[in-house]
Amino acid sequence: MEQFFQVLLSGLATGSIYALAAIGFTLIWQAAQTVNFAQGEFVMLPAFFLLAGMHFLGMPFWMALIFGLLLAVFVLGFLFKRVLVDPLLKHGGLSLIIATMALAILMKESVKEFYSAEAQPFPEIVPNGSWDISGVIVSLTDISHLFISAVIVIGLQLFLNRTRTGRCMQATAQNPGVAEILGVNVKRMVLYTFLINGVLAALASFLITPVYLAKFSNGEYLGLIAFIAAIVGGFNQIRGALAGGLLIGVLDNMTATYITAEYRQAVPLLLLIAVILFRPQGLLGTSEGREA
Amino acid sequence: MIKKLLGATALSVAMASTAIADTVKIGFVGELSGGGAPAGTQYRDGALLAVDEINAAGGILGKQIEVSLYDTQTDPQTSRALVQKAIDEDAYVVWGTVYSSSTIVNMLVAQQNGVPQIVGAEAPNITQKGNPYVFRTAYGAHRGVPALTGYFRDTLKAKNVAVAWVNNEFGKGGHDVFIKEMAKVGINVTADIPSEAGAADFAADVSRIKEANVDAVFVYLHEEESARFLREAKKQNLQPKLVGEVTLTGQKVIDLAGDAANGAVAHVGLTAEANIESIKEFGAKFEKKYGHKTDHNGIKGYVAAYATKYVTEMNGSFDQEKFAQTMHGLTLDVAKYPGMLLTTSWDQDGELSRESFMVEVVDGKQVVTTTVAAN
């Protein structure tokens, strides 16, 4: 039973980070009705911004963390929207989806070129150590990851539901035409969504990279898992992406512990197939029909 | 005028031919990106350091070494195509690959073309397939892992152990030898935990090892995975001794794992921390040139280059078949051949023999605890 709780906690901690990346998929979908296939690379890149701040600019860790966060918001939020999304969106979602695939390759290869193909050590932003609670070793890192992710998600939900800006963003996501008639600055709301995605990607990056180590290829797996989490949970609901991330994190660890470590990577894919077959809107998502 | 032009052209062609003839091409086929990059780039850097030295000293038989780099991206099929490409581009010898799962695939290409190949790979079956052109720069796992048996039995007095291994050619080779060795001395392997190459999350693996309640753990993973495993082991406060063969205590692993690497023990064929003057000198040169420390793969690359020089000069020609013949049963004494760093022998299968070391990571550094005689 101790093992079960320990694995459950590890799964939830990892899953909560997947959820942050998955929520990014949901936000971009709501703001631009498109899928950002560079989302995995969005999670990979901020860790390198932080490392660059430390190693090339000589910043102390916490300053480099803020530097990395701000740069991520600027590059992955503002620049991404202005340079890629705005010019391409008028040509339809498909062009943009293909462009994000190209962007993913560009980001990956650029990091490989400028920061080498080797994995880099990455400092833990939360304390190491553990508590022994009735035989269950509770890792401070896991608890911190879970706590930080929970604070971010709750904060985001409160922002979206309880603030005027948040409600304007939701109105823009639901019907931009009507929102504009009602006086909402739609362009600004869409920009806010991209900036929030930049923040989420950066925080996910800072939490997951100590486990994965900083490497140019990290986005491949993270992007896939976050995408699956978003679909499993419900692509159009933030709470769905959260549930999908947590579910995949727990399922992955439980499978590796109790069933098979060798085929653990197949489990999210099996789950994806099952959801698409039996509940295509996702576990917590709502149906979106296409009108003729 | 036309005569002058023709004369100048002929002279240029002649000069170009002379320039081409004054170099010998080597194909470096290695893991320069992908999961194997920590190993492949070290192997490359060690080899290129040696090439600079050899070229500065006049090259091989008066010819400068020209190295072409081919990145396998840690993909076996790509490595196979690149070995062919290197050979098509007239490589005299191929250096690499380091990953066994690539080497086992691409060495057939070198063999079919009669091109000697000096590899960093350690899976036992590489030298057990009757390939007369493949030569190691480090022990195969079937030579290295048995050196740990006594450590598990006598030093740790282990009764039950776990093995965490990467499920590919490299890992399977070490895993199979380890299982046999433990059976020989009556130690139970109570947790047998494979993981995929490139695995990032070892929480479940470590948890299973904790549940198995073992006395020690044999960790046979690649560099990055070893670092992730060590970090997770520290996070979950895993108590049993972590023991590895070569990679677990490599410099790259120590860099990546930080203080989580402290206390890990391994048998290593090569270490820059060995108290041997030639290796220390090499380590200092490497660090000066690249700004970071070498690991065993850097040393492998270095000796691959020098072995190529010494054997070719022994033969007095760039004859590839003769090269392979000379290598079989050869011993290069470090007193006469200092580039080898340690006296090194190859048997009739291309398997290597030389002194090796038991090391422990203390305060982020490898510390040699015992020297193991050549076997």
C-alpha cells in the first residue's frame, strides 16, 4: 500500500506538469481555433532561456528564472502571435497548424545548434528532501510540483471566472463577433491568451526539466503527452486538460509499477484511442458540432 | 597564351592531386545528437584531440589525417547508411559507433567492404560474430561485468539484488551477463527492471526496487538515463548501494546528476581520475581544449586514433586488410606507444584487454578505489 501511495503521488506530480502544457493546447484552441504542435518545444525552450541567463549573462538562479519567464512570455506569447499566428490565421487553421509543426523543428534544431545536442543539468527550483509518513516516502519535490501546479490552475480559473478581463477572454473564446459588438477588445484578449500560454509553458518547463534534464529533444515527448492529455480530458475545457494530464501521469506510473515498464509508453496512446472511439469530446469536454 | 593557360591548369590539377594524396581519410561515425550524444561527442572530442597531435607531429606515414564527421542521431539505421557513406567517400578506417545497438547493425557494412572499424560499443555480441574488421576501445560487458561479481559477493555481501537496465543491445548484453554472474555465486536477482532508451521518468522503477527490499542495485543504463535514475533514487531516498559498469560514474553522469551521483560505485575500463601519469596528462589536455572534463568515451576516441596511427606505421602502408590482420593478437605497450595511455591488447576476435578500475563517486568526483588487473 505504501508503494501505491508513493507511485500515486509521483504520478500526480508529473501529471500536474503535463496538465500545464495541456492547458496551453486548450487556451490556444479557444483563442485561435488552431492546434499548436510546437507546444512541446514551448515547454522545452524556457529552460534554455534560464540556463542562458545563468551561464552567458552570469545571473544568479532566481534572476535567471525571472529572466527566463519574461523572455518566454515575450517570445512564446507575443512574438509567436505577432510573427506567426496573425499573418497565417486569415489563411485558415490548417496553414497555422502546419506552420507550428515547422516552428517545432526550427526551435528544436536551433537549441541543438546553439546549446549542443547533449543534455544539460538543470537546477531544481523546489527543495530536495523527503518525509517518511507511515512508511510512505513523500518527496518534497513531488509535493511542491503538485502544489505549484494546483496554484497556477486555480489562479487561472479564478482569473478567467472572477475578473473582468478573464470574462472578456472567455467571451472572446466563445464568440469573438458578439464579444466585439459588446465592446470587448478582441485582439487584446487573444494576445492575453497567448501570453498566458507563454507563462504556463515556462512554468511547466522549470518544473519538468530537473527531471528530464535540459535537452533540445524534450519537446517531442512532452508535446505528444500534453496533446493526448488535452484530447483525453476534453480539448475545449481547461478542467479537461487538467484531468487528462493528471490521469496520464498516474496511469503511466501505475502501469510501469504494476503491469509493464517496457510498454508504458503505449498506455497513453491506448487511452487516446479509447477516448476517440467512445467519448470523442473527451472525458470532461463538450461536443462541438460542425454546421453545414 | 593558350599553352600558358593549359600549363597552369595542369599544374593546378597536379598540385590538387598532391594535396589529396597527402591526406588519409577517416570516417567518424558517431552519436553526435540524440540520446547517445553525451557518449558520441566525447568519443569525437577525444579522437579529434589525438588527430591534432598526430597531424602536428607529421601525420601517419607522412599523410595528414582528414576526419569526416557523420552524425547517426543515435539511430541504428542511419548509422548503417553513414558507415556506407563514409566508405564510399574513401574512409581508410571507420571510428565509431559508441552505441551497441548501432554498432551491431553498421559493422556488417564495414565488414562487407573490408574496412577496419574501431568502436566504442560494449555489447558482448559485437566481437562474437566472427567479424575480422571490428575492434573495441573498451571492454565488452562480458569482460567488464564479471569484475563486479566479487564486489557484490564479498564487499557488499549481497544476498538479493535488483538490476535496472536499458532495453536495447547494450543493456541486454550487460543484463544477461549480470544475471549469469549472480547465479554463479548464488545471489538472487529479485527485481529485474528494464526501461526504454531515452526514458525520462524513473519514479516507478525506483519504487519497484524499494519494494523488492534488495541489498544492492546494478544499474546498467546509458549516461542520461543513469543521471535521471540517480536523481530519482535520491528523491525517493533509495538506500541500497548503486553499482554500475562504466556509465554510472562517468563524468557526464556526475555533471548531470549532481550530488545524487555521490556514493555510486562502478567498474570502469578507463577513467581520467586514474592515478596514472599518461591518463592525467590526457585529461588535462582534453579539459584545456574543450573546457570540460573527459569521460571514458573521450579516452576511447583518443586511443582509437592512436591505434590507427601505430598499426598503420607498423604495416608501413594503408592496407586495410593488413591493418585488420595486424590488430588481431596485437599488444601495444604504453612505454613504446604512449598514445595508448595504457598497455592494450586485442585478441583474435577484436576484444580488448587492459588494466581497469573500481571507482566511487565522492563529492562529485570519481575516486579510484582499486585497480583491476588486465584479463
